[in-house]
Amino acid sequence: MDLSQRIYSTAELTSTGMTSRDIKSALTTKKLIQLRRGVYLRKSEKELTPREWTLVQHLAEVKALRNPAVFSRESAALFWEAPLMQLPNQVHLASAQKDRGKYPRIKLQPTVQGPLKRAQDFGDYRLLTPADTVVSCVLALPAHETLMIANDFLKRQLCSAGSLSQELSAVRGKGGTKAERIARCLTPLLDSPLESMAYLLLQDSKLEPANLQMWLRASSGRNYRPDFCWPHLKLILEVDGMVKYSGVYGTAESKGAYEYQRQRDLEADGWRFVRTTYDELLNRPLALVRRLQAEGVQVLR
């Protein structure tokens, strides 16, 4: 990636003809930014986003190690551009050895040889494969955050549901139960991380299955695809995330107008709506379950 090509060690700068005085001058004029001792970032006119800064810090730590490193857990997910609820504050590396606290900013994760051999090489660094990244996140992250990563990989076709389910099913010990929960909810059909979070709640609560992203044709002639629906109840569950109104999918005004029109069209055909948010899914999940039950969704016995 472009960021890795802008990060240099002292030796690499020296090999281009720069002297120590040149490096000091570049730091003074802010043409170089010192990331850590002996590692520098060549400044660009473009400001880095928080996510890019986290990537830069990861690359700087690996550059300072001077030996091959394999990113794992949320660090690998970061490089695979997965959705993360929080950016990692440590660099997670897969290792055949135990972490002895030698590197303060790095956390070595004991890893068996299989994932290490399968790791993909990107020149300056290596990453666990997408499937191995998901499995490595099982012990590190909550189930809903791991599922967000897994379903994002499936939607982008970075791995298959079959192979990922098989790897999760092989997880034993402490993370076994969590891995089973995640495996039950693997699907490329969901459009957002929050939908994965809601789907996990529906599955854990043993509610009768909903149709995912099912196309509905309203009497107005328009076609709509709600997040979850139970056709026999004419009930729709919509997960409202701020990304819907952030401008990514059009202006907030146009997206809000579309959501309003869609709900009115479907309500005119007898559909009922239940809407939920990240706050409710995270802090009051049982409240959503009770609302769905009050609308007729049954708990499977």
C-alpha cells in the first residue's frame, strides 16, 4: 500500500544519499516525521485519517523490528480494511513464541504453524489470511465485533462461508462457544456491520428466522429491500446506523427522504416497522427482543 512506501528507516534514508544532518534538517522543516527511534514518515500534503495514522504506527513498529512479522487479530483486520468499532491501540503480531514483554507497543499472539505458513505477503509485512484473521479475533474481540469482520470479508469475497465456518467449528477451549455463535450467523447478505450485530442477537435469542435483505415490491411500483422481515407477520426490522445519513450513500437529506418514503410506501401495504439503533443493540438488547415478540415474532422452542 502507498503508506508503506512512505516509511523509511535511518539505514534506508542513508542509502538514498541522505546524511544525518540531512535527516535532522528534514525533521526541522517537517518534511519527515519521526514515528519512533530510527523510523520516519515522509510527509505528504494529504492529511492522514485516524485509521491511516494507526496503519502508519503499525508499519513503523514492524520496520523497527527488522525481521519478518505477521499481523494478526484486529491489526490484521485493520489492514484488510474490515469494520472495527475501535482502532487497535497495540500492534498484534502472530508468533510461534510467547510474548515476553520485550516490545512495549507490540503484543505477540502465540500462533500455530498453519496460519503462519498461510499468511499473505505484502512485501514490507505479512497478514494472516482473512479466514485466519477472523479465527484469531475470536479470543480478542466480542462476538458481535468478530461477526462484523467475518461478514464483511464474506461480502467482499475475501473468503468463503464454508471454509470460514469449518475453521470456526474447529476452535476448541475458551473461544469454542463464541466461535459456534459466530459460525451460525455467517452470511454475505447483510449490508452493514450493525445488521450483523442485530442478526447475532436474533439468533442468540432463538427468534423465528427472518428473511435477510428480501426484495419487496410496493403497490406504488417501487422496489425496496428491508434489513430483516417476517412476511407472514408483515413485519420489518430496520437497523438505523449513522452511516445511512453520513453522506456516504448520498446527502443526509436525500437519504432521510428516501427512508421516509420507503416506510410510508410499505406501511400503506400493511407492513409494520420496528426500528433499532446501535445503542439499543449494545446496551438494551432484550428491549428489542421484547418489542419483536410484542409484534408477534415467536421464540423457537
